[in-house]
Amino acid sequence: MTPKTVLTGVIVAACAFAAPLAARAQAHERVQQQSPSPESLAMEGVRTCGNIARGAADICHIDAAKVERFKAAARQNFAAAPDFDGAWNLGYTEAQSAVDRFARLKSSDPAEYAKELHEACPALNRGIDEVTGGK
């Protein structure tokens, strides 16, 4: 075995060992770069709250004043959201498919509709109470 063959073998082995480490380091770097900002997390929270509010209002028929208190609490809890109203309205609009599904269910399968309301609405009501302090 010549020194050149040994050196080539060492280089190949080093590259084989280093490649997975480099790939792992690059993946870790991508994850760090993709970590959401506090603002984007707040916007997603607001969007989710808008979605919940729509279900509360149009599916569970929770009092409009209570839904407004929920919105005020969300505004306070997600103060980092740069466009609260835009995110709220987006979430509220996106819930239309759930509202439509419940409307279809009400006419096509009243028993299932009642069952799903009984499962969803008390939990939704309690969740809003927790956020608003039961007010």
C-alpha cells in the first residue's frame, strides 16, 4: 500500500464522516432560520381566535357581547400582532366552511347535528370563559 493510497483512503473516510455532520449542521441552521418570530406567532394566535369566535357566534350562538370580550382579551394577549384586525378577520372568514358544514348537518342529520353541538359548544363556551375570566 502506497502513501498515496493511504492518504486517499483517509480523505474518503473523513469526507464520509464529515458529510452527515455537515448535513446535520445545515438542517439545524435551517430550523433556527425558520423559527417563527413573536409577531408571526401572535398573528397565528389572533387568526385562531377569530376562527373560534366565528364558531362561537354562528354555530354555538354564544352571546355577541361575550364574543367581543373574547376579542378584546385576544387583542391584549396577542399585543405583538402587527395587524390584529387583519388576522382576526382572516380567521373569522376561514371558519365559513365549518359554519356551512354545520348548516348542512342540521338539515341532513339533525341527531348528529345535536350531538356535535353538545360536544363542541360547552367546551367552546368554557374556553372563552377561561380567556375572559368568566365575564
